[in-house]
Amino acid sequence: MKQYIVKNQKKLALGYTTGSCAAGAAKAAAQALLSGQPVRQMQLMTPKGIALTLDIEHMTRTPEQVRCAVRKDAGDDPDITHGILIYAAVQKIPAGVVIDGGEGVGRVTKSGLAQPVGTAAINPGPREQITRAVQDVAHKYGYTGGFSVVISIPAGKELGARTFNPKLGIVGGLSVLGTSGIVEPMSEQALIDTIHIDMDSRYADGQRELLLCPGNYGEDFARDTLGLDIARGVKCSNFIGEALDYAVYRGFSNILLVGHAGKLIKLAAGVFQTHSAYADARQEIFAAHAALCGASAETVRTLMEAVTVDACLDSLRQVGLDKPVLQSISQKVQSHLVHRVCGKTGRQIGIEYVIFTNSYGILMQSDGAQACIAARREKERQI
């Protein structure tokens, strides 16, 4: 892939996700199946709007099926999947698009993940990419039936054991991931510098009230549920502490933090760099606060074994402790946030937060969050 971004004064090559590889291989296999002709290259449009030209490798054919591969290119990102082959085997079925995982694709064994227990660890984004890719081929050739698509990654079993998949309850291989279809190289200092520049721009534009969202989920929720203009916000990725510190330094008077509980619940333990490579603590936070609220040893043990925040909430709801535990966690989040933004300088800076999950909606929020949101909406309306 010959597209680049500049980060920290460095030219870094973009790559493409395992989801794009799977979709490209599936598209090529479907075209070869319907046309009867070999495919050497395949064009694929990613959700990000970047068109890829993918080389097709290892194509094999039987009367019922075509199988081929695309080699993963992670660009300049330090990704252990760089260079591996991702295969798609496609055959006709009466209707629909049925997607499954074969060799080297992990299986979900615990509830609360993006896919149900027992299914292949192929996330919703890649599933949509694959479905759209083979449907485009069907339309091109006037085919009205369906496809069975099986994704496999021969190197996946070995590599999957070196990821967080076993801890998450995904066994036997890698996950097929990617929301944008494109891999952007990760450079921590470059990302922090970018966040600072974005905040500088907001401040220079006259903003003194800052909207911070760790990622896409937070932005989507802020826009779709809270009615906020995310074009005036700043995406801070996992660098929540860095963003808060810089907001204080820059002179913002009020900060509204909106994010998914998978990241922001970690603030209750004082974890302000929320990437899982640094710390997790989600289960420990729920278990500790549940114990404080009188949970049994069995409930605490269940929380420690849960995979996701939603799974923790399900367990707490079953024993009627979800509300007191969330209130206890929220108080701790508030305490750590206030200490971070006000404790070092003594300045009185407004810090509000909204923490949610896609399944449960708003889980917890600061006392002044709704007033802050209403004021921000009114100000945005006047601009």
C-alpha cells in the first residue's frame, strides 16, 4: 500500500486491516467462482473511503469452491500480523451470505464480546465488509443466490496465543478486526502531539469548554445520544491523563469527558492511560466495589472472571447490586478526575463526565454533566 501519513515529522506508511484482507480474498474468490477465470488482483473500497488494490495469492479451485489469500500489510505499524496470509473459501448457497471462521480464526468462548459464544471471532465491521464485497460481485455477474464464506489464517493459532485473545475468551487463533479497513501507524508521542495541536486549535478559536472523547464510540454517543457537535470536540485516544493535563496547562475552564465504560471505568483505579498494554483493572474495579457494597464471594469471583463491562453489569443486575456498585465506582471516578485536574495547581476547573455502554446506555455521570451538556448544546446552537 503506497499511502502515507505524517506523524511527529515522520512519513509513515498506512496499512490495511485483517478485515480488509478477508474481504478482498472473499471478493476475489467469489469473482473467480462466478466467472470461471483466475483473479490476480482485486479492487476493494474500505469503509474509510480509501481504495485498495490487493494482490491475490494461492488461488485454488474445486467444482464447488474457490479459495484464495491476501497478504496482510500493516504499513509502518508494529503489528504481529504483518505479512501473514488470510484466506477466504467461497462457495454458492441458495441465499444470503454466511460467514464463518476456519483454521487459525479464534472462537468466542465467553459472553459479552462482539460476537456470540461459539461463533468465529470476526467482528461486525469485517463481516459487513465481506458481505458487501461478495454482494458486489454477485450484482456484477447477475447472480441471485448466496455465498458461504470461510475465513482462515494458517498462522493464526500461534499468533493468537501471543495476543490478549486467550484472556478475553477467544481461543484457537486471531480475531478478524477493523472498523475503517485501514491501519494507521501508532506512535505514542506523535498521537499526543496531535492531541495537543487539536486542543491548541480549539483554544485559539475561542473555546474554553472542552469536549473530550477517547474514540469513535464516545464521539458517536456524544453526537447521536447527547446531541453534541463532535466537530468541536477532541479525540484523545487512550491518553486521557495527557489530554487532561494539557487542558489544564492550556487554560480550559471546563472539561466534558464522554466515553465507553470499557475505557473510562479504569479511571476509578486512577488509570489514565487506558490502553490494555498498560493496565486493565476493569474486573478488579467491579469486584472491589461490589465487595464494598456487600456482594457475596461467589459474585466477586464471577466479576473477576467476566470478560467485559457488560458481563459485569449482567452479573450485578442478577443480584440487585448494579446501582449501588455503579454509584460507588462513579464517586471514585469523580475523585480521581478532580484530583488530576485541580489537585496539582489548585485551580477550580469544571470536570464533568458521561460513561456509557452500547447495551446499557448511560451508566454513570457527574452531578453537573447534564447542565454542562445543555449549556454546550445551547452555545453550539448559537454559533
